[in-house]
Amino acid sequence: MKKATIQLETLACPSCALKIEGAAKALDGVVKDSVKVLFNASKVKLEFYESKVSLEDIVKAIEALGYEVVKWQTN
């Protein structure tokens, strides 16, 4: 299992954070309880199983909602 931090463009509203959280939790391989969208920091922190989903797939799911991903990293 890997941990990831995804930096987004500035989030405009709390409902944006909820949309992103829902999209991330819907992906198979993402640990649902680990998904945290930090509204003030415009970051998403989560844990995922690389054998089921790639970080690129998670980023694409967020971008498909219309949010720009600035950078991401795993740790």
C-alpha cells in the first residue's frame, strides 16, 4: 500500500472538496477511510493499492471532474 499527496489548483468551495473525495473513494484500490481532501491547502491525501489502481488513474479521475492537478507524490 502506498500513500499519496496530490496538490490541486486552489479549491473554490467546500462542495468541490466533497466531489473530489467522492470520486477518489469510488476508485477500486483506494482505501476509502484514508481519503482526506484538505480544502484550505487544496490537497488530497490518500492511501491506495498499486496492484489495483495507479496514481495516474487517481489523478485522471480528479481531472475528469474539471480540477487541475498541479503535482503529486507518493511516500
